[in-house]
Amino acid sequence: MSGQRCWWCGEDPLYVAYHDHEWGFPVADDRRLFEKLVLEGFQSGLSWLTILRKRENFRRAFAGFEIDTVARFGAADVARLLGDAGIVRHRGKIEAAIANARAARDLIERHGSLAAFVWRFEPPPHERPVRMTREALAALGSTKHSAALSKALKRAGFGFVGPTTVYAFMQAMGLVNDHVEGCPAGEAARRARAAFVVPQSSSAPA
């Protein structure tokens, strides 16, 4: 990819590929949205690269992040996951992931999809920075929109979804495009967003 990438992905090939092809591109797939919410929770206190390197292990351990399957996990699964050296073995985060699957299943029943629920919190263009500089990005640890989505997710029964964690989710899933000015991936993400059809909820907002 020619042009000046965002600095934060460095030169690690896995991180560069994530930056170039995933981060900031709009996502409507419930499984991917659920996976990202869970992995952002596991990332708390760690670097995203640490989680990215373990992502395939997480996918194997959590049944590909199929929401209905994870929602049925019980005590034996918690014990299995606590013994899995390929993931982050943190009981609170593991139990939250299972609870999040159950909460996500409930939201899907109410709104038609998890995507329809989360995309209601996309900020309007006029509330975004005019220029996404390195300084502007550094000031965006969380926003009123991530705080609102965090509050709604917690009310729905999700755990490990604070405003900063949720903003990282919004950045990754394309609810915001925080590639810095001049980054070729940012322009590709903008084109993807222009062609993206925002999922609509099948019920009134909760």
C-alpha cells in the first residue's frame, strides 16, 4: 500500500495487514461484531497486537464466536477456557464473554441483528474532526457516542464494555474512520462506508 500509513501499526506484518484491510472498514456481520466486542474486552490492560496474535486461538476456543454456541457455554467451558494457554486466561473476562453472547442473542431477538443495534450509535459527520491528524486521534480515547453505546450495552447485560473499549470497537468496525489524513487505508475505508448500507432495526430503539 503506497502512501503514509497510520503510525500505530508499525512494521509487524500481522498488524499492518489488520490496519490495511480491517480497521475502519464498516462491518454488518453479527459474528464479527460480537467477536470484536469480546476481544476488545480481553484486550483491556494489554496491547491489541497481543490479542491479534492470539485471535485464531480465541476463535478456536470460542467456537468461531458463533453467538448462539457461546451463549450455551457453561461451567465446563469456563474450566476449559481457563486451562487454554492460547488465550488470555482471565475468569472475569471469560465469564463476561459468555454473558455477552447471551446479551447479544437477546438484542438480536429485539432488533433483528446486533449490527442494527450498534450502528444506531454511529456519530453524524458534523460531530467528527475536520482533519484526522495524529493529535486529533490521540484526543479520541472515547466520545459521547461511545459512552452512549457503552451505557446501552451495559444495560443490555454486556460486561467489559467501558467507553474507551467501545470506542476502540467503533474504530475497528467502521462506525468511525480514524485513519489519519493521507493514509491510503483511510480512503479505502471511506469508499467502503459510502457503499455500505446501514442495518436497520426491526424494533423501536430501546
